[in-house]
Amino acid sequence: MRELRDLLLRTRRVSTPWQDDATRGVGGTHFDDLLEHWANRYDWDVHERRIREYPWVTTGSGDTELRAIHRRATDPDAPAVVLLHGWPDSVLRFERVLPLLTDVHVIVPALPGFPFAAPLTTPGMSAARIADLIATALGELGYERYILSGGDIGGTVAELLAAEHPDRVAALHLTNVAPQRALTADPTRLAPEAAAYLGRTGQWFRTEGGYIAEQSTRPNTLAVALGDSPAGLAAWIVEKLESWSDEAAFTTDDLLTWVTAYWVTGTIGTSFATYTEPFALPGRIDTPTVFSVFPHDIKPEPRGYVEEFLNVRHYLEHPAGGHFAAWEQPDAYVADLRRAIELADIPSKP
């Protein structure tokens, strides 16, 4: 961590005419204060010890290795729940829901390429490949049926896994539809509500989706900048954590822990794999689904759009929370997840 502190103290801040305009990205005194705290007062060791104390397991080996937090319930016949994170976060997204799920078996995979996962050194780690690895890992751990819960890239992985293994996925709990669907859907074949949502999504991609274009087309270039500069890494990630979440969702230490996880594991470049590697989207998925909507998420989908692709049994709108809902609103998140567990009605027997 001494190297990190030295780099932070040598940060060269470049001013712009829009320094204090949050709509133009992070900057100004708020970001300066964050970097100063990271350099002088933040203690990664405390957080690292907590993360290491989780019950980690490893399945597979080589390019099939998967690491996950795996906590069994006291009841061996309890249902199994798989929590799938997204970008720019990690398994840390689910730290606040873990204490609320002691009565079920919980598996939280560190998605390949992301913090705490096995090093990713070869191409081809698409969302579909990740879904296959998770299915294999769950079988190795003894789970034949399970409930999948997640959002962002994790939600896409859940859709792919449910489509490929409908006999294993008993229910889904999602906070978004795979965003790639908006790029391929034909608005002329959609219900009016769903077609209107596509128009709003297109506007979002034009005004907010620049990071997707860079991460999906020039990951090497971006990895050099963000992997060499902790200030650059913090700017890239913190902008999303703050703008995609409800107000005051993260303390300064929370933000820095999520960013430091990328720094110490050197995974910002490999976390772009799911943006870069192509995969085929499944058709409509018949798995019973609970869909949670949080108002400060980046582009909440209306029910009419979600039902085009998923078998929606419950569509639940919440008054608070955003893209990282499991962290921001853990009680509401778990309540919706338990609805999915009830839909599954099939315990897993490890």
C-alpha cells in the first residue's frame, strides 16, 4: 500500500472549465478530498481482513477456476441462492444482504476478471462463458437446483444460465433486463410501453453510455490509464458509484474499499471482458421471475418491456435505491429475493 500512497501523493490534477459541474464527471474539491483521504487516512488492511474471513471456496482449475463465497445454512435441505454482481463492483455488492440470508445456502461467485477472482489471462471470457463456469461450479458444490439473483452483468449472466439450464434454475430475481436486448429489439414488434422505453434507452446510451463504447472496443488502451493511475481509477469508478446510486449510499471508506479492491487485484482491465467478448442473447425465458425496480437505477425498465423477455410473476417498485440495490436497500432487496425463493418451491440438497 506504500506504492499506492506514493502514487496518490504525486497525483497531477488537470483542471477543466467544468471542474465543479457534476454532470461532466467527477472533479472539484469533492474528488480532491477523496484522494487525500485515500492517501492519508484510509486503512485497507481492516477491510482486507474482513473480506478474507468470508468462507471462500475454489472450484475448477486453470481457465475454469472459479472463486466464490460459499456459506451453507444449518439446514442441509435449505434452498440455494446464487448472488451475481456486476460492474464496477464485486462480491462486495452483497455484503449487507449476507447477514439477512443465514437460513439459505448462499453462493457469491467472484465473476472471472473481477476483483477476488482467479487471474484472467486468456480471451473468450464472455458472459455466456461465465454462466457455463458458474453452472459447473454449482454442480461441483453439490447444487442441482438454485435461485439466481443479481443485476447489471450479473443479471445478464443469470438470464444466460436460466436459458441454458432451465432444469437447474428454479427462479430468477433480477433488477434489470440484459441491456444488450435494447440494442437488438425491434420496436415495431413491441407493445407501445416497451417501444417507448427503447427510445428512452437509446437516449441514455447517447448521453451516458460513452464508457461502454470505450470498454467494449478499446479495453487495452483504457487498462493502461486506469491500471497505472489510482486517481484515474477512482475517477472512473467513483463517478458510476455515485451517479448510479441513491444519495449518501456510500461513505468515503465504502467508495475507497470498492475502488481499492480493483487496485490491489489489478483487475480493472480484465473486468472489461464482459463488454468486449461477444455472446448470443437467449430468447424469452420461462423461468419464474421476480423483478425489482429501484428509482435511482440507470434506466429502470417498465413492466411491459420486462415481460417481453421474462416470465414476470412479481414486478416490484421501490421508493429508494439505485443500481447497487443489494448494498443500498438490503432489506427490500432480500424481501424480493424471498419472493423468488417462494416461487421456486424446490429446495436444493447439497
